[in-house]
Amino acid sequence: MRRFLILCCVVGTVFTLCADAPEQTDIQIGRYTTMSIEATAEQEDVFLALVNISFDETVKTVEDALLELLHPKGYRLYLPYMQADQPHVFKSLILPDTHRQLGPLTLRDALETLAGSAWYLVHDPVYRILSFEICATSTTSEVSQ
């Protein structure tokens, strides 16, 4: 009878400890190393990822730079025609030398830096499409200069 009571106490203690244990968010991958089993902020929101990029001489326009920056991130760039027969202004804007080396910046900051202050970033997370629209305070004449 005494053994039975001791066994019940031990089993009850083990079940209590297991039930009260906090949810584990880290796993041990080495003797002294653990790894989180949750997604990082950069994995959940790609625009928070840090980028450090140098554009080579083949990148001539702002559009080329945006495309090269977005290519490994899984987003597509959508630049509608400004008017029926005119391509988007980014296609004709030469990439400034000061923008040939960017970073470390978040992807969002890098995209906004390349586009300039006259534009704001618009993205569709469902279809992973990124675009830019003219800010309400900017005019077309400011953008075309």
C-alpha cells in the first residue's frame, strides 16, 4: 500500500509539472545553442528585412534598381503608364550615384529612398505586387523635373 501511495505521488507530481510547463519557443540544437521555432519579424513582414546592396553599372534607371532590389524578395513591381502612351516616370529616371550603394536599411526604407519623397509605397500582400503612387502634396510637374 505504501508503494502504491508513493507511486501515485510521483506520477501526480510529474503530471503537474508537465501541465504547468510554459510553452516552449526555443529548441536546443547543440550543447550550448538554442534556436527559436517562431518566425522572425523579417520573415513575417518582408519589408522589415535588412538590405545592403550595391548596384553595378548595368543598373541605369530607378526602375532597374527597384526590380533588382525586389527580385529575391518575391514581390513584383507594377508601374502603370502615367498616361496612355507614356511609360512610368521611373523608367526614364537615371539612378543617382548616391543611390548606387544602399544600406543597411530595411527593404521599405530602401524602396522609398529609391522612389523619392514625391512617391509613397503601395503593396498588395495577397498578390505580392508593389507599386508607387504620387503623394497628394506632390504635383506631376514636380515629379517630371
